[in-house]
Amino acid sequence: MTVPAMERLVRAARDTRGYVAAWRAAHPDGKVLGVMPMNFPRELAHAAGLLPVIVPDDQEPVTEGRALLPEFYCGFTRNLADQVATGRLDLYDAVFMADHCIQLVGAADVARQLQPETPVFFGMLATSLSDAWAGQKVAEMMNTFREEVEALSGSKVTDESLRASIAAYNADRRALRQIFDERTAGSTAWAPTELQDLVASAMVMDPVEHLALLELARAEKVGQPRDERVRVHLSGHMCHAPRRELLQVIEDSGALVVDDDLWTGRRFLSTDVDEVLEPMEAIGHWYTSRNGNLPCPTRVQHDADWDTWLVESTERSGAEAVIHLMPKFCEPHMLLYPELRKRLDAEGIAQLLIETEHEGIPLEAFRTRVEALVERVLRKRPAYA
Amino acid sequence: MTVTAPDRTNRLAITRAGGQLITDYWEKLFTARDEGKQIVWYNGGALNPIFQAAGVAWCHGEAFSARLAAQQMEGPAQLAGAEYGYSSELCSYSRTHLGCSVLTVQGEGDGSGVVGMHDQKELAARLPRPDFFVNNYAGCSTGQQWDEVSYRVFGKEVPIFNVSHPFLWGNKPDAGYLKGEEWDAASKYVADQLRELISWLEFQTGRPFDWDALSESMFYIKQAAELRREGLDLCKQKPAPATFWDWIASVAPINFLPGDQALVDYFAGVRDEIQGRIDTGVQAVEGEKYRIYFDGIMNWNKLGFLSRKFAEHGASVVAGRYIQNAFWQEPQLLNPSDPLLGMAQHYLLCPTNHGTRTLDHLTLKDCADYQVDGIAFHSTRTCRAFTGPQRLLAASAEKNLGIPSMFFEGDVADASFYKDEILESRLAAMLEVIDVRRERGSM
């Protein structure tokens, strides 16, 4: 029996190991690259013939990993350490990282120390993007990445193969973004958990295969207009997915998610690679422009303001409230949150901060708080005649 | 009835002179505006020689937070930060410093806020408003983000310059401590940015940069760093003539005091006092029984308390990552007549800017050199940079040197995370392990 397209996407999103095993069976000589979030250009690895998989928080409870990183590291990085400790990270032939988050570095270091046979390459992309020399440094690092993926795969990344990979990922991103744009414009065809699965599966799968399934899944969906629930924007979780049950609780509590800037949402889809520029130049440009398109507090760029982006986003989607989903111990988010709060308060936009954890999240307490937010917004709505 | 254990510490007398130098520095900073000086707030590596040569007054953010914590005065700034929205799990250096920023901005407005007017005056009015920020943070990603947020708290009106530092991960086969292609490339990259910083300072101050003054400052700093290194090496002596805590008391001088003859004289005094103790058989801890390595950033709220606590057990804390592997620790790299490369290299050598492979190499070497019996890991609650590799380092020390270790909770600048009973019980347990192993002849 043929498995429905959506179910295949969900499986890829929730069972990375299963997808990788199937890919290996179909590509016996192929190599799989584990890519740490958030900014490694997968196009380069794909053009070298690798399967680049963004390493997810696999939502398993942290057990042996507790002994490897402090309890005050974020849940995602403790989960990564646990994946190493329990052998769940062994499905990758190498792990590459481009982002300097000190907690992510800690998790990658655990992988390098405990799995010395697996290369763990860290090429730090410039984070201070207002500097005049940032573009040059980014270009240099992208060239280093190119050399490294070539060495790993044993295949040259030609301009032609890179252009093809760029086009494939762009097409997949565009299709996904269209779904998100439809939600912003009023469609309620997809639940937040479904959208998370669509994006999470794109982080794992080959883009051509993913796009084909995505188009099939879209064809099966029927659009629904918004109802009277309170329209909310989900903000935060910049490098891994929030728990699915939390997304469900939010919509069960009288809220309707109309937009987001989550890693497993708009943040991942924000920017295409320019197909007109020379491909290596385009890859560098992709990275340096991402933060302008959707600002991230892990970058330093004086003219990129997440708070302004948030306000404009709520105007586009009609969101009445913002729910901040802050992973506990995420320092970039903790640092910038007061600026977000201040700006949204100034704009009169209702908001709620929910601090999330990898496991043991108090769902019923969250439900009460979301319900309170919903009540607050409903009271602000104009009364019907 | 509370029984107070006798104090078995014997701290270096010279550190009092260091304390006076530090007090004088802060007083000068607090009155810098009156003297018509521009003021820079900066974080990370010791850029003060550049600021000294540029003729501006400098305030090191972490140092100011540490000072408040050491004086038990961090509360109002942290309260202001909490009211503004900073979580208590955020780096307490940054939280304290950002609280000062909030107080400064509030002080310029209506003075409203949860912190009383008296404390606002004490903190914000004494710490002069910055004319510009410079970020020079290696190792910890939070460092760069912290100054970017300071820039935003001040309404994006205070100019800022960022010096970026590649993390010394060690990808290439030739990578290692002070060697390899990545080290060379990173050193050059940071040195190039320092040149850019100097041009930027010339613009901000409206004056040409005084390169001779920089060379002069680095001449003194190199001498001071060499004397410091000599003093550190003397502490390999058994029993130890001075401890990690004495060196902690000397962090501020080497980290941010002006490069001048007074700095050299201070570290000559430190070295000479230690040598004098060796010559006359004076111990830093009465009846030294155990030699301990301290890994972790300092718990500034508990400096004196911790030194006494370890000494009560006859434990001499002889070395630590925050001392041996920080603060102009490789003076042979410094060339006063052409200083930028060596300065850049020291900024890169921040003890949180290495992968675990290098840290492991440094820790094992220090433990062997100082004949260490055990390691105390300060599990510094809000410092993810220092704490990340600690579990791996503990396992390696046990495996490679047979050295036991213990972890205790605390923080750099937030006393609420310190749990005395945990330290007491875990320290006692580790010392028992050492005793048992000695009895069995395995140590």
C-alpha cells in the first residue's frame, strides 16, 4: 500500500534515523553529513553528493548526556550530548558546524571527544555583520566549507552542481514559504504541528524528494478560513523545534497561530540563495542577508531589529498577540527579550513569555497562561453590536 | 553554638598594595568625566593598553560586575536588570552590567525604577556613561551579544566597535596550543581588526593615535607579565608559598590597570614576596596536606570565604585555569615595538576560547607541574563558556593522571547560586578519596 505523502513527511521529520537508513540503502556509497544549526549552507554539501541533515533535537529524554554537560545548558544541547552518549549520533559520517553558540560548541565538543572517529568540523562564520570586512570573512569561510565537503565526499563541487543544488533547495523553500504566506493571509489549512513537520522534514530530506512529497501533500489539503480564535504569532526557539504538545496546547486554549519566526518555521525559510550571482558569492550573500530578512539575536547587526520585524509581522498577519517561546538557558534570547517586550508593549501588542524545557514541561500551567492571554485579548476586541 | 574554624590561610601581604592600586584606578575612572576624558565601556580581552594610548578612560564590564559582587553590592544592579526583564539564568556578569546600563539610562530620565535613588546614585552616577563601546570577547558567544544589547539599551546612540575572534577549535591536523595554520590565521585576523579599532578610536577621539604610548604601555605590561609568570612558577614549590587565591587578588592589576612602572613594581613585589617565603619556609596554607587545582571562573562573592574554606581542610589551591591560562600568560609573544600581533594572540588565548582537546592538554600539564592531588570544578551557574568542558576535563584527569575531582555550585556574580553544604560535603569526600588512595599507595 502506498504511504500518503504527508505521512512520509511526518516520518522523516520525526524519525531521522529511519530516513537516513533508507537513504543509505538507496545510496550505498553515499555519505551523510550531520549539520548543526543554524547557518551552515547545505547547498555546498549537497553539491558534493552528500546528504546534509540538520541534526534535530530528537525529543528523547536526556539520560546519560546529563553527565556530559551541565544541567544549565539548554535542553537542545543536553539532548545532543545525550545523542552522543547513547550512540544516537552515530548515523552521521561527519558533523559540521558554522555557528558560534557557546552551548552548541560544548555539545559538539562532547561529540568530538566521545566519537573521535567522526570528524567534527567547526568553521565559525562571522557574527558581527555590521563590520566592513564581514563579507570577505564569510566568503573565506564558505570556501573552506567547500574544500571540507569535497574532502569528505571525495567529489568536486563544480559551479554547475552547486547551481543545481541551490535551485533545488530554493524551490523547496519557496514551496514551503508559500504555505506559510497562505497562513499569514488567512488560511488555516495546516495545524502548527503539521507545519513543523513540513519544515523539519525539509531539514532532513533530499530537497528534490521533499518537494515532490510536499506538492502531493498540498494537493490533499483544503483551505479553511480563520475562525474567531485569538490570532497569535509564535516567536523564538531559534535553533530547534518546540515540543509538539506545546503547540497543540496553544491552539487548544483558544488561540490560532497565524505566523511565527521559529527555527522550524519562517526562520528556516526566510532567505533563498540568489540564482543570478556566481554560486559561491551567492552562498555568502545568503548568509549575510538572512539576518536582515529575519533578525536573530545570535548575530550582531545594528540595523537588523527583531522587535521591528515582529511588529511588522503582526501587521502582516493580523496577529493580536505574541507568544515568546524561550528555551530555558538560551542566552541570546534572554538578552534580547527585554527589548522585544519593551517594543511590543509600546505598540500595545499583548504578549506572553513561555520558558520551554526539553522535557517535563508543565503543559497544564502553560494552558492556564495561554487561556489568560486569550481572555486578555478578547476583552480588548471591539464588542459586536 | 557555631564553632568558627581557625583561619589557616596566610595571604600575600603585597596584595594589599595591589588593592590600593585598584581603588585608585576606580576613583580615577569615576571622576574621568570631570577631567574631560572620554569613557569607553569594553568587555573581553585586555584592550586597556590601546585605550591608555588613545587617551580615554576605560571601564571593563566584567571587572565592574566582579567588583560589585566582591563588595556585596551587586544586588541593586541585578534588581534593576530583573525589573527590565533579564532572567536570573543569564550570565550574571552581563546581567549586573546591563542592570548598571538600565540604571544609567533611568538616571538620565525620570529616575523611576525598582532600585532606590540612593543605590542608583551609588551605581549609576559613579559609573560614568559611556561615550562608546568596544567589544573584544573571545570564547563566549554571549559576550558579543551582551554589548550589542548594551548598545540597544542606550538607544543605539553610543557608537560601538566589535573585535571578532575565531574560536580555537583545532580542525587541522597541525592544530595545537600556540601552533598551526588556524592559530596563525586567527592571530593575523584579530591583529588586523585591532588596526581598524585604532583608526576608529582616532575618529571617535579626534586625535591621532599615540603608537609610542602603546609600545611603552606594552613594554611595562610585558615586564609585569614575565614577573607574574615567574611568581606562578615559584608556586610549584611544595608546600605552596602562595595560592590561587593570592593570584585571584592580582587579577585586576594584570587585567586592566595601566601599563606603567607601578604595575611592574607590583608584580616584582609579588614575585619577591613569594621567593622570600620559599627562602624562609613560609607556607600559604598552614599544614598543607592537599594540593588542589581550581577550574572555573571566580566566584567573586566568596573570594575570602573560599580561600578559608579550602584551607580549613589543609587544602592548598595551587593553580587554576583562570590564573595559569589567562591574563598575558604568554609574555614571550609580546613585542612592545610591534605590539598588535602579540596582543591579538592573548585575546585569542582566553581560557574559554579553546576546544576541549587544548584545554585538556593545558589542564593535565598544570596538574602535573603543580603536583596536584585533586581538582575542584566550580560549576559556575551562569557561565556556560567555562563550564561546558568541565565534565570531559574531569574524566580525562581521572583517566590520565588518576586525579579525583569534585564539582560545587556557585556563580561569578550572583551569590544565590552558591550552596555551602554542597561544597563542604563534596570537598570532604574528595579529600577522603585522596587519603584512601594515598594509603593504598596509588597516589
